[in-house]
Amino acid sequence: SVTEIRSGFTAIKANIQARDPIRTLSILSHPHSLHKVKLLDRCCITHQLFNFYVDKVFKHCKTEDSFVNRKISSIANSFLIVKRKLGQCQEQNKCLCGQESAEKYKQILANYEGLNVTSAAIKSLGELDILLDWVEKSG
Amino acid sequence: EDALVAAPQNISILSTNMKHFLTWSPVTVQGETVKYSVEFQGEYEREYANESWIPICECSLITATVCNITDDISATVAYNLRVRADVGARRSEWGTLKGFFNRITTSLTPPLMKVIADGYHLLVELEDMGPAFQFCVLYWKKGQESRMQQKVVEEVSSVVHLDTMEAGPDYCVKAQTYVEAINRSSSFSQTQCVRAEGGTSMWL
């Protein structure tokens, strides 16, 4: 699924990032990049972020471009698969949430809610490669 | 008063080797051209986006009664699909696929395969079936099935070298596809055997 998410995103990345005029802000990387997250907290942060995208981001990313909308649908439906797998990990207590993941996620939400919802959603979608790179590096 | 346009019927999916097609029976209206439009809805749209539907622009106002939905069925979730007919300014109700479609149900056929004895080299040429496909190739010396060897081919680019053969015995090969996205394999292809003899390619 991550491979398919990546290919879906690659197809619309330039289009989405061109819709984000605010280059000085980041949803996922402000003030610290995801790469500073401790190993123990990675699963929880990944799960929280997949929930974040499914619950908050994709629904506010509708565009006038049919191709882009279809790719967003493809990404969103693939996110459901990963989200479900991570949910199973959490149910089996293999995805524990510590203090750091709670603070990190709180920061991301604050960044998100600091913008109007459409700008925040488009910016978050445009940062999907940051999330995918981090998920793939986290292994 | 304008007669109503019937909604398309017999809507079904043909899905083979991760290529998915929606088909339906034609709607006939005497002396008129009927055009069709297709929309899809994934689990995400049902659960998180107010059950919204997404049009497939390649299949908007088409006269054909088939639509390639492969690019849009891009996650292993349950999809809804629907079609409606337009005749001039008149429009039918939506005809909806009975039940969901999940790509996990696609039928997987054994790969086309060509085994080549190039001198003492045992080679296999595999059909390029797209990025979703990997191949599991089994090869063995005839009569020594217990010592079967396996090679996983993740990308089909060119001929795959399997082994260096001894002169004399037959070498046999069979292959199956594997699709990671749905975690399923096809059945094995027919076995093909070749034999190395000097420098010439030999077929059996």
C-alpha cells in the first residue's frame, strides 16, 4: 500500500504543492522534523498521522481537477488499509503511545489548526512525501 | 411527454490480472444515440466523505458499454460503481453494480513463459504484466523434482538467467505470478523442458 500511495502522490505532487502559497510554514516538520521522533514512539505517531490524514485532511482537498480528485481518492482508500493494519498493532499493544508522541501529535494539530481548513489540508497533502519518506525510513 | 430513459442493467465487472473493466447492457432508444457515464465510490468515500461519488472522466458521456476502471480501483477496499444513460437532454437513474467490487477477487492467470537453452545457459522469458506483478520461477533437473530450485523475479525487464546446465539431462521450468497488493498468486504455468547441447538452442 505505501508503494501505491507514493505513486498516487507522485502523480499529483506538483499540482497540489502549487496550490499551497504558504511556503514558510510546515504542518509535519515544525518546529522539529519527524526524524527526531524516538524509535519507541514511531508506531504510535505513524498511526496517529494516518488517522489525521483520513479523518481531517483528505475530505478538504477536493479540487476542480478530476484527475487530482481521483488520485486523492486512491491515496485515501490506500490509507485506510495501512490505518487498519496499524489499528490492529495498537489492539495487540504493539504500538504504544508515549509522552513524546502525544506532544508531537499535539504540535502537528496546532500547526494544522493555525491555518484555515482548506489551506491546512492542501498543505498537509503536499507534505505527504515527508510522511512517506519517514515511514519508509522507520521501516 | 418525454419518455423516461431506462437505467443501465446487467452491470458487472470483468477483472483479470489486476485489470478491471465495468460492463453493462446497452440501453436502446429508437433512433437516438445513448451515452453513458460512470462513477465510483471507495470505502473512504462511504465512511469519511459523505458517501460521495467520483466521476471517471474517460467514461463520461461515452457510447461504449464498457469502462476501464483499473486506475481508479487502486486500493484493496470495497468499491461501489454506477452507470447512467443520457439521451439528448434526458437522463436515466443510476444503475448500480450489485454488491461491492474488491480487487482481491481479480482472477490471476499463469504467466506466459518461454524457456530458452542458450548453449549451457538456462534462460526464461516472462510476460510483462505490469508493476503489480512478481514471478516465482521453479526449475529442476528432470527426474530430480525433490531438488527443485526457486527464483523470485520482481521486475520483468529482459530474459532471466536461471542456471548453467550440464550437457545431457533435461531441465524443466514452471512459473506463477504473485501480486503483493492483494497477497495472492496465480496457478503455475505449464512446465517447459529444454536440454543443453553444445552451443545450439534446443527445444523439447
